[in-house]
Amino acid sequence: MSLDGWIATFDADNTATVHADVVFREGRFGAEQDDKVRFRLSLRRAEIVVIAPETEPLRVIRSSVERTPAREEQTRLVTHQTTAQAHGKAGLSLSSALTPGADLALGAEAHRSLTTRQELTEKVAGHVEQHFTTLEGHPAWEVRAIGRDCLDGSPWDAAGAPRLKVKRQAERNADGDKPTMRFEMRCRREDIEISDLELKDPEKQGWFARRSNRDVNLAAAEQVIKEELLSAGFLQVADLNEKHADLVIADVIVSEDW
């Protein structure tokens, strides 16, 4: 997963659009020699939160917040075309028979192409995006996968679909710098899909592989996984035994684009 963004150049009214660049992809952990475990990690669902700190001279223009309704499914029209050769005996017409040089072999073999078209509507893999407001009052967007198990790719066009607009109340903050905002990517423990879990210690992995219950296996390795996630830069990793535990898995500070 990656999270980035920027604030566009402020106009004469001191307003600017705010852009979030979000990309979901499968993560792989355990490549380093000191790592105790290797596994793959994907997200089924995530929340993108845009935060304008009270200490910064920026205020969100509420009417500008992107509030695209959630789409439960996406479809596309697909046309299947099939061409086949049809064989049969050709019948000779009277006009052809009276034409000089015409083939009078009434039993001549004929070849015709038959083309059939079929139109079907099928679901397309993608994302469902839904705006909401966090308990802290920050604008946010829930992103879920449709047509696949986990999130993959970008849920929106970062440049063409800004999340909102902000009003600048001063050109510099208290530190003399350009005003900044913070983006966070959040999820719950139940939103994380961990696959291909393997302990790198051969002796421990042998014991691990012999356990028949996958949930027990996962529980036995969760503490190790938590350490791996923390070392990989996951900012807040709660108790992984609690499926509703909230996690902040990425954040970024953004300012006006240079």
C-alpha cells in the first residue's frame, strides 16, 4: 500500500484543492535475514482520512468534500462474436442457368459464413468508495473491493478527482512554514488478509505446519506478525487478537505543491 498527496496552488481567493494519491497492492514481508516470519498481506477494506490540524491556518470547505455515493457493483457490456462456416448443396437459379458460362452443376457445394453475436453484462473488479465523517470530525472515505477478495490498484484519479478544497487563513503557520495537512490510511484487524504464513525457523515451521487449525496457527504467530508490522512502519498496531481493533497503517504530511 502507498499513500501520498498534495495541496494544489492557492488561487486569488486563498482556496486550493486537496489531492490524495492512494495505491493498494499486496505486501510481502520477511525478506530480511533477521526476519522471523514471512507472509503476504493485503487489505479487504481501508479508510482514507484527511486531517486539517487545528494548529494549521487551513479550514476545510465542507461543501467541496467529494461525496460520491457508494456503488455496490460495477458492470460492463461484453459482446461475444462467433463466426462459423456452413456447408450445403447450392441450388442454381433460373437466371444463372440462362447466363452464358454459368456452372450448371446443380449439386455444387456451397460455403457460407454464419456470424452470431451475444451481448452479456458482467461484473467488473474495482472499488466502492463511500464518504463519511470520523468521530473526530475529519472527512474520510471508506474503500472496499468489488469483484475480487482484496483491494488492488487506485480507487480514484489522484489528479483529476480531488478529495476537497481548503481555505487558507495565512500563508505561513506558526513555525514560518507553508500550512500542512495529514492523510491517514486506517483499517481494522478483520480487514487484513494474511496469507502464505511461514515461520523461517525450520524447526518451528515444522511444528507450525503440523497444526491442523489455521486460526490456531495464526494466533500462535500473531505476536511475531505484530513485530514485523511495526518494524515495517505500521504506525499503530493494536491487539491482533481483536478483529475490530483499529490500525493506522500509513500516514503522510502534505503541503502546497511546489
